[in-house]
Amino acid sequence: MAASPFQFDNTYARDLPGFYAPWKPASVPSPSLLFFNLELALELGLDPDVLNGPEGAAIFAGNLVPEGAEPLAQAYAGHQFGAFSPQLGDGRALLLGEVIDRLGRRRDIMLKGSGRTPFSRGGDGKAALGPMLREVLIAEAMHALGIPTTRALAVAGTGEPVYRQRPLPGAVLTRVAASHLRVGTFEFFSARSETQRVRQLADYALARHDPELVGTPDRYLALLQRVAQRQAALMAQWMNVGFIHGVMNTDNVTISGETIDYGPCAFLEAYNPDAVFSSIDHGGRYAYSNQPLIARWGLARLAETLLPLIAGDEGQGALSKAIGQATEVIDAFPEWYAAALLRGQREKLGLQAGDDQEDRALAADWLTLLHHHRVDFTLGWRRLADAAAGDERPLRSLFPQPQAADAWLARWRSRGEGGQAPESGERAERMRRVNPAVIPRNHRVEEALSAASEQGDLAPFRRLLTALQRPYDETQEQAEYTEPARAEVTADYRTFCGT
Ligand code: AMP
Ligand code: MG
């Protein structure tokens, strides 16, 4: 018998019985491999010759459980739009198992859209092709942008329709993650007062993501701090690239610090801090500029689950001491976030370290300028690199009145003179490596998904994906993907949860 294409080593299944339901993926009528991520397969040490063919199609559609897999649906809870749901869990996903990648990192392999599970509630456990390809495009774009994210390994068509407002082609996504531990995983057991299980989960999370903290005296407080620091860094990266997640419920906030669950997410076009695209986010809870605040709110929910662990068995007074310590971490979040944001903004502005207050104001005033003149966020930053190379025309042409940016540009240029040439090819090149030319523009994503879903034509999806994998290149082939949508299109753009 041939060796399994995966060398599974399943710690979640082994170490955390009672945290999941063992389950099998549903069989589908006609598996076909629509997308296979060869580069990622190699990174994971998988055998692409087996996977990139009929056997891969059968595995990625859920029809064939590969040897060594122990498919399971994970239990989790979560605060959705602020309200607590004690039982969510993998309603349409199954963890197949874990592999160790070429760099020695443990990675989860998960099917999404693989049928009903004990956590499905009213849902059908299935996924439509469009939203699964959307997750591929955005996750792979985020990865190319250097932002921690789950990855997309494969998409298999199922050959059966899924019924939403109308029948749509069905598909299964294979997703790869550092882990699928969520704030909501902790909430699930905390809400049931299963403190021993919360401790087991925290120990598992420490071993997996912060192994150097294992066995240290204040490890649970340190875990909270690490998760908060990872989320602070992540929020800064989202903000600096104009990403709006759209559904930052605590079941979608990871312990690893990776971005997860690309449902109603979208990228900013014309800069607007209040931007909301999700059709169900009526109050703007997950608006662009609210994201760091909401991340902190989610971390406070994690902190609550960890309080008994932080307090330990030290009796009276220990709990209030733990509350004080956890509060300090949550209160430090805005500073961590601000520091990470400024670091990223300085790189985008092409500045070396300088006076924090001045540089914060410089970046804030730049954003205000983009906002007031409805300048495209991505192009605004990108054309600043041309200005650094001595050509301000492309930047000025983004503004309705070309002189609108003059005063700010003069300030930026004078700040640049602190020890470095304000205009230099070297500086411009550095800026072009952090200010992307190509992001997943909403109209391009929709166009690619509709061709795939309505006409069975994957060519636009493939072309867009290729462009997104080289976000900092601005070649002829890339040019069409750098253009914003017309303002009317963006004004009416609405996204939906990826069910
Ligand atoms: P999400 O919006 O993808 O983060 O999912 C939130 C919750 O709804 C999770 O518990 C999912 O497993 C569940 N869910 C989403 N779509 C479906 C579906 N089609 N069938 C069953 N459960 C689903
Ligand atoms: Mg989710």
C-alpha cells in the first residue's frame, strides 16, 4: 500500500478528548480538484504527485479520509456581535489532523464545507464554491502581504448544489492553520465552569504556541499577554493594509494570532475610517477603525476565562489579584497596538525611527488628507513611494485638487531629512516593498467568483490569484488589478457571511 500523502501527528485528538466530536466528512457525488496550492503543499512536506490528481480530489472533497487522519469537529463557543452563544463549534468543518511542516512547525489541516456535524445546529454543513474561492483569494493575498493568516491548500468541487437563496455549486475548502484554537474555545469550557478543562486547553495552547512558557510560574497570565501582543501586531497589520475582517466574533479570534474565517471581509478603497461592508453589521461594530477596540474587547473575554487559572489555588484574595493582573494586560493592549501601528506606518512612510509624537501626527494627518479627498488608500500609499523617488505627479493626480497634499508633502519631506535623503531610489524601493500595488479589490474578487460560480470559468480566479501573490510588483500584467472600482460600486458594495 502506498504511503499516506500526509504524515499526521494529531495532538488535538490525542491530548484533548472531550474537546471535540470524532466525525466523518460527508460523501459527495462528483469530486473535482479546482484549486491546489503546490507551493504550500511542498512547504507542508506533502506529496503533490498524489494530491494534485484524482486521489487529491477525493481527499479534499471529503470522500476519502487519508491514512492517519482522525477527523473531528472542535467544540467552541463565542460572543457574536457582543452576545454570548454557548455552543457554536465546527458546524461545517472537520479537523483532519496535524502535520509538521518543512520548518518544523505544527499545522492543522481542516476541511470546510464537509457536511453536517453535531455542531451544525440548523445549518447544512456545506459551502458554496464562491465563498470558498473567496477565502483562497483573501487568505493567499494576506499571506503575500506578510500578514499572519490561515492558508488555503485546496478547493474541491463536490458536484452537488448547495441551496442558499438559490442553488449554487458546492465546494470544500482545505484550510491550513497554526492551530484552530480560538478565544471561543476557552469560552466554551469556561461558560460550563469546567476549570480543569480550561487549564488543559491553556496548557495545550502554551505547548503549541508559546512552548518556552511551559512550566513557568505565571504561565497563564503570560499566555494572555502573548495572545494580546499577537493580536495587537495583527490589528496594526490589518489597519496598515486597509483590511476589514467584518465578523470579529470571539470564535473568529485566534490564539495563534493568525487571521481566520474570511467571510464578509473586504479591503478599503477610498479611505474612510468608518467603512463597513458586511450586510449584517448594522451598528458598525466591526467597522474598519473599530477593529483594534474590538480585538481588545475579545481579549477581555479571553482574560475572563483564564482568571481562575491565573489565581491558582491561593485562596482568598487570589482572584482579585488575578483580576488586577489580567486588567493590566488588557489595559496595555492599546499601547502595544499603537507601537506596532507606528512601526508599520513609519515603514510605509519610508521613515527611520524618530520622534514618536511627531511621526504619529504625520501619519494621522496623511490619513485625514486621504479621507477628506476620498483618495484610494492603497494607491495613496503606493504613489508616495514615487514621490520619494522624486516624482510627485502620480500622487497628486489621485487628489481632486492637485495642490491639496502640498503642505503635508513638504512636512513629510522635511521629516525625511533627518539623516537620510528625502528623495532617493533606495528609499522609494524600500517603500514599494511595504506599500502594495495589488490588493484583492472587491470588484475584482466578485468578478472572479461570479465567473467561477455562474459560468464554471476559473480563469479570472487564477489570474487574480497570480496577481495577488506578487502584491508589490507593478508590472504590465498587474496593472489592471491596481485600479480601484468606480466610487458608486464601492459605495454600494455589501458582503455576506460565507455560508
Ligand atoms: P462563521 O460565520 O463561518 O464563523 O461560522 C459561525 C458558526 O456557524 C460556526 O459554528 C460555524 O460552524 C457555523 N456555520 C456556518 N455555516 C454553517 C453551515 N452551512 N452549516 C452548519 N454550520 C454552519
Ligand atoms: Mg468562524
